[in-house]
Amino acid sequence: MTIRTARPDRVQHFRPRMHCLKKLEAMVVEMQDQKSGVKGSEQKLNVTTIPHVLTGKDIIAWIANKMKTTPEEAQTFSTMLVAYGYIYPLQNHKKLVMCNDSSLYRFQTPYFWPTQKWFAEDSDYAIYLAKRNIRKKGMLEPYEQAHYNHLHEWLNHKWDFIVMQATEQYKAGKERKKPDRVVFDCQERAYWIVNKPPRRTHSAIDCGPERLIDPNTDEKITFDQYRRQNMFYQQAIMRSKVKSSVSLGALVKYVTTYKNHDPFLAPCLPSNPWQTDHDAYWTLNMRRVDLPTKMRVERWSFSLFELLSDLRGRDDFKIFLKKEFSGENLAFWEAAEELKWGTAASMTAKAETIFKTFLAPGAPRWINIDGRTMGLTVKGLDHPHRYVLEAAQTHVFLLMKKDTFFRYLKSPVYKDIQKKALNPEAHNFSPAQLEQNANSRSPGIHPIILWQQEEEEKAKAAAASAPVDVKAMMSKIDRKK
Amino acid sequence: MCDQTFVAATFGPCDSCGTASPLMNIYIKNEPINYCSFCMEVMACQGLQKGETLATLKKECESLKKKLEEDRGKLNDVELHQVAEKVEVVGALSIKTRRVLKGHTNKVLCMDWCKDKRRLVSSSQDGKVIVWDGFTLNKEHGMSMPTTWVMACAYAPSGCAVACGGLDNKCSVIPLSLDSNENCAAKKKTVAMHTNYISGCTFTNSDMQLLSCSGDGTSALWDVESGQLLQSFHGHTSDILSLDLAPSETGNTFVTGGCDKKANVWDMRSGQNIQSFECHESDINCVKYYPSGDAFASASDDATCRFFDLRADREVAVFQKDSIVFGASTVDFSLSGRLLFAGYNDYTINVWDVLKGTRISMMFGHENRVSRVRLSPDGTALCSASWDNTLRVIDIFCCFQA
């Protein structure tokens, strides 16, 4: 099945937006200002004297001063100017970076600046390569030769025109004075290095696959699109919103609550495996440990979501519920999750099992939900759909979240696990031990093996417990399919 | 947590046609009604009624948009950095690259971590998808895709499969095996089929469903086993470049960002676009939820990253600096949500303090654009993938000022 979009594919494709070009151009113009720009000088290249040559360190110093940044940041920015083709290196012309030393650079002529509007033309490239061929009598670099052969095949119908243009340009070039010719050749070469970069050259013009819309034009909106937008806005206006002080306060509270659990902000015990090459942290926090760590147990208390997402926490919660004889809510929630996220083929069978186990009058694990929700759900089960249990599941979840969860946190089960939880000592490896760790990194257990173990455990639990463990039965149905 | 979306009635009999189906909650003349997506489309496409013209619809649209902005403004009683005034400042950062993963022969476009916190999958312009054990630097699987530019890849929650897609307009799921020598690509299964390139994909809470977004402007939810389209999401007017699934207990919403400068939040059950934010000045390259699920951040070509609060329904912070001129292509949060890592097209990664809105640090090291930054599932490391053909696993440690 293919999803079809209502938008027409106009077959034309457009290059991604380059939003930074305006700012870059403004900066480059400023840099070339006679009075306040970067100071250049004449330099001898081979036999010719080239005007307006700058050194890398002058450029970087000027930018650091202008933008009030560190030299490193200024170097990054100037590397980008080279990568976009606003400045080109005179030595080492294939590496589009700015070096913070006396390497030589020149400003590119505006004719060759990058533009949003069009790609560098293939036929222009063909003319350039043909011209190089004439001049250097077939001394193109391997990547250029490959391009040349490709273009020769692709633009064969235009080849006479291309050769003619190349010859004309070559002749015109010969008529120029030598310094001008050398400068122009450097500029043209730089332009093509940026637009058709050789392997291992990182050019900023190389920006990924084409987009479907033209960033330069506005799309015409039709009446049905307006209708949809109006419906969206109406719905958005009626949607209840919360005051910023409340919602932002909650965000700040979240950060504060989790601060000690963030490995970037507080040390994780016994140690961060990436720092010490020792994976004790991962082993202690595996899915099926007898005793979890203190931090893990603390995290369960933050929200019902944390408790249920950590399957070890969910196990502990189940122990508590078993003692209270109220495990059916969680079992129903798990079963509804399996239905929602399961395969399409297994839905009807799962829905039937859920109905028989949880919702039918006199069912073995009957859940206590309000009459209206029960009515809607049962009616929906006539034509089972993966979201048919949404209302009931939400009701049950909110019940657990607002009542059962808090009772769990106050219960002896939770207090017991808090007491027994491990508090590992921080590792203190000597440099020799660290090196040893690095040489003997543990491969751990493969997730596929863990997954297989999980499935076996689930099957065992299903066989052992009564009443029927719905979740296991449903994953069994999934596996059969 | 977005309580509102959680409790909205999204399944039941449609008010128009009566069939039991996923419902969209809309308003007709200020009355709340629940329509199935088909009836909604019929209503949108019906011919112009008496007195209705394109101009009147456009005027109505503009006045509604203005009203929404006014409502949002009324609740804007405080700024984020004001609320965070009393929070202590994050101090010096110690940043170290712990692993450099070399093996791709061209730009690395995407990566994703496995739930076991050490394995990761990466995809590249050279058409290869590689599964690595980041901890031991072992390459476990290397698979070749039929086209180049594999722009999206994702690891399944169970760790038993990976999904990938790109210029082939398809998203395929590949089951992994314990045997490194086995050719996993042979068992590849095509799940999602779009009419343009796949820009992002992710599994939902299980291995059986896949969410994909595409350059054709649509995103879709698919059943992996049968390849069936479960729900499609229309609303973007241009290429969608990124998507992220909400980490909340419901897992029912996701956010997408696209070239139309909009970030849209969708209800996965009904296909309805429930919230939309149009604040960026250029294409949105990446969207990522805040760990609590109540907010998200976006990275754009306009060189800013913005932070949107879903409950207040507005943009609450802009992470920008005059000296940052190049587009941001990727964002991710640290585990507590205090730090925001953004990868830029000028080859750097900036670390922002989410609460104070300031930049804490810059990371250099890549030799080309940073295409993806992702935090490992337990927050112990950050992986950055770049167009310089490498991936780096970076470890960061901040101290707090006394």
C-alpha cells in the first residue's frame, strides 16, 4: 500500500534553502572594505605577482574582532566562508578550510558567489573541463576525467557547441595579461572545486537531495485547504491552554527532580561505562536483577510512567497489587497496550480474550469502570479496532495514577525494596587499571538473547499463574501469527 | 503530560456517519463534534456554499489565526529564564570523545541507539546501514541498501531489528541475527511506501508498528507484519524533514517539522493535527521532545533552535547568537532536560542551557556538517554522526558553580 499525497509532484526539484547566504554576503562585503576590511598585500605565486592576497591569521583575527568571538569560533566561521566559495585558498586548493597561520587566500569575485536560485550548470562544467583539456593537453585529474567522460556521454548532442565555447574562451583567455589570466584561472578553478568537489573535499554547496517545493515562491492555497486550516484554528482556539507560569514551573521542576539522575550532571555510580570502560553500571541496572540500585528505586517514585516503563519497577508494583488483590487494573492496562501496539492480524483474537477476561459480566478479572465507558467499550468490541479500548484504558490508568500509585509509595513493599536497594561504591581506577579495562571491554549480553529469555520467562509465568495471564496469552497469539 | 490529549475521545461512533472509528475532535460553529477522518475530508472538499468565496475563507482564516495568537499571548505571564532565575548555573564542562566509529565511506546521515545503551545503527549516503557495538567498536552487521542516501534509520525497541529508508521512497525493516556473517539484508521487508524520499522513521512502543515521515509532505503509521497503512497524517505543505515520538505515558502523539517552517503535533490515533507552531524563519531540520513530553525543541536553517511549550501552546525560548549563522540540523536533550545539544552545518555542536537560554560550550572535531546528535537511552553518552563519514561517542560532565 502506498500513501498518496494530495500535493502535486511538479517533477521539478529544488535545492534546499541556504538561509545564511545573505549574512555571509554582507560579511564578505565588509571584509573587503578599503578602510575597515582585512588588509591584503601582493604575493608572488610561481612567477606572477597576485594582488589582494590575505593570510589566514589576518582573516581570523578580523572576524574574531568583528563578531567578538574566540579565535576558534572565528576559524570555524572563516572555514565556512571558504567552504561556500566566498574565499578561496591559493595553496592546497582542494582543502576548503581556513588555517590560522600564514596560508594565503583571496576573495572570490561576486560572479562566482553561490546563489539560491540555480545549480552550477552541467554544460558550463563541460565547457570548463574541455577548456582545461585544450590547455593542459589532456591533463585532467582522475575525478575530473570521470566527470568529463560522463558529461561527454550525457551532453553528446551539444558537444560541438561545448567544444566551440571552450575554444572561444581559451582564445579570449590568451589575450588577457598574464596576471589577470592567472587570477581568473584561480577563481574559476576555486568555483568548480566548491561546486563539483573532489572526493575528500568538504564543500558547503554539497547540501543533500533536492526538495519538492521551490523555496523562492509562495504556493497557491485552495478553498479546501483554507477550510482545513479554519477547522484547525478553531480547534486550537477551543483547546484549553495553561498559564506560562504553571507550565514553565513544571519544566523547571522536572529538571530539578532529575538532576541527580542525569549522568552529565551528577556522577553515576559506580562509574560511567564510557569513562572507565567498565560496564558495572549496565550490569547492575539490567532488566532482571534481584536487587535494584537506590537511584533506580528513587526514580520509580517520580511518576507512574517511570514505574511502569522500568519493567523491574513494574514487577515490584505487581507484587504490591497482588498483596492488595487488585492486580486486574494493571493486567487490563497491559493487555490493552498489547492490543494497541500489536500486529493487525492478531487484533480480533486479542479483543475477544480481553472481553472474556475483563469486561464480560462475571468475568474472572472484571475491572470496575463507570457504566458509560463500559457501554461504549463493549459496543466498540463488536467491530474490534486497535483503539477500541482507549477510553477504558485511560480510565484505568488515571485510577492507578491518582490512587494506587501513591498507596504503593507508602506501602511496606516499596519501603522494603528501598531499604534493600544497592548503593554501589564509586569506582576509583588507577591509570593502569583504566588501560586494562580499555583492553578488555566486556561484550555484554546480546539484546536478541535477552529478548528470547524474556519471552521464555513470560511463557513460564503464564503457565504458572492462575487466573489466566492475559498478557502472555496475547503475546503467544502474536507469536503464532 | 498533556492531560487533554490523553483524555480526548478518539474512538467511537462518528457524529456524521455513525461508524465506529478513530475520531477527530473539531468544532462547527463553536459546537464540539467528533468526526471520522473521511467525513472530515468530505466536509472540507464540499463545493463553495452560498456567500462563501476564496476571499471570505481566507479572511476567516486570518482572523482565526489572529485570535489564536491573542489567546496565546494572554497566558504569557512569565518568561522561562525568569522562572529559572533561582536555579543554579551550570559550570565548566569536561567534554571527551570516547569513541570514533569509522567505517562508512560517505556521509553518515542518521543514527539511532539500541535500548541496551551500547549498540547503535547508522546509515549513510553510500547506501550502507551498519550496526555497531559502540562500547567495543565491533561492527556487528553491515547491510547494503539498493539506493544511496539512506536518510533514516531506527533501532527496534526489542533490539531484534532495524528500520531504514531514503531515496528509494520506502522504509524497510530488517530483522537482525546473532550471526555476524549472515546476510541480514536478504530478509529485508518493505513496510512503508511513500511517493518521495523518506526523511525519518521510528518504531513506536513495539516492534510491530513503524512511523515514517517523507519528503512528499505526509507521515504515516504502518503495521510492520502486513505492511498495512494504519493511519496517515496530512497537513504539511512541503517536505517533512523530521519526526519524534512523545515519551509520555500515552505515547499517542508525535511531532513533525518540515520545510514549510511549521512544527505540527499529531494525535496518532485519529490522524488529527492538534497543535501547530510557525515561528521559524526557514526549514525545520529536526524536532525532539523534552524528556517530560510537555515540550519540544526544533532546529532550523535560520541558525536558531527554538523551545516550544505544549501546555501553554507557544514558543518559550529561542537559542540563538549573532555569531551563529549556519543552520542547525539536529537537536537532543540530556536526560534531565537541562542541556540541549545542537549540531550545526558549520561542523560544530553547541551545548545550550535550556533554562537560562545561554550557550554553555562548543564542541569542535568534525570535519563536515553534523547530521545527527542522539543521547544514549540511559543518558550516559552522546553520539554525533557527521558528513565527514564518522560517528563520535562523546562523554560530557558538568559541575555546578558553588
